[in-house]
Amino acid sequence: MATGFPDLVTVMVNIGVFIPSLIMMLQGVAVLMGAYLTAGALAELWGVSDDNALKYLAGKQKFSVGSAIVQLFIGAVLLSIGTLEWMGIMSRTLTGDYANSRMLSYSSTGTTLQEQAQLATLALLGIMQVVGFIAMIKGWMTVNGHYNQQTQAGLGIGIGWIVGGVLAWNFKWVSDVINNTIGFNLVGLFTPWS
């Protein structure tokens, strides 16, 4: 057996240290995207009311109040995703704060194998939160593209991304619901403590 290489538990514990910072970075990206969409929606609302707006905004071929309102709403959602209040709503509404209380107080100081297994499982749940966060942003951008005729994706696909992102963000709660419903413990497959 090769020495000097960390095992999977150690790798997961080390990855878990960076997950809260990664989620905060993704929140910053969501804020920038939300600001861009909000500014674009306000410019489109101005373009609806001004007949000469097409010569100032060359990228647009036509203006629509409906697409501007949807874009303004999605921009507001993305701006609010960047706040910890939104993350609290995402984690506490259905789940009783499974997600954020663990991830914001993450520590990599497990000494026993059971403590390291718990930290590795928290890292897996954190990775699921990152995946869920990205899926929610993708879903909102798909809905925006659908209403602005920028993508071929339908509204159902965008809503599917959003719902899947919410479920991935709250994966511990989803796995507990599955465990309580059919008796299949998803998280317990990885560690004996859950």
C-alpha cells in the first residue's frame, strides 16, 4: 500500500473546509447576475416607453413589458439569493435548519475515525448544497431565457432545475423524508452515526 497519500475521509474533510467560502462566492456571483438582469429589465421597461430606444440599445430587436417584468422578478430573486436571509429561508422553511447551522460552523478538527466520518458526511452534504445552489441559479436563468426567447428550453425545464436545486440544497432533509417513508437511509450508507 502506498504511503503518504491521504484516504478519502481525509480528502473529504479537507474539501469541506472550503465549502462555506464556495457558497459565499456563488452568492456573490448570483448578486452580480441579479444586478445585471435588474438593470436590463429597467432598460427594457424604458425601451417600451421610448420609441427611439432601439437606436440606443442595439442588441435588442423588440421590447416587451411581460419579459421585462419576468426579468425584473428573476433579477430580484437572484439579488436576494446573495443574502443570508434567503439561505435561512431555504434551509429553515421545510427542513428545520438542517443545512446552514452545520456548514457555517464547520470545523476540521475531528480526531477519532467516527468524528472524521461525520465531517466527511458534512462535506458531502456541503457538496450537495453547492450543486443545489448552482441548479437553482441555472433554473432561474432558464426561466428568464424562456420568457425572453433566448433559449429553446421550456418553462418546465427551468422549474425542474429550481425544484431539483432546492431538493439538493436540503439533501439531508430529503434523505430523512425518504428514510422515514420507505426505510432507506441514504446518508446512513456512508457513516454509521446517522
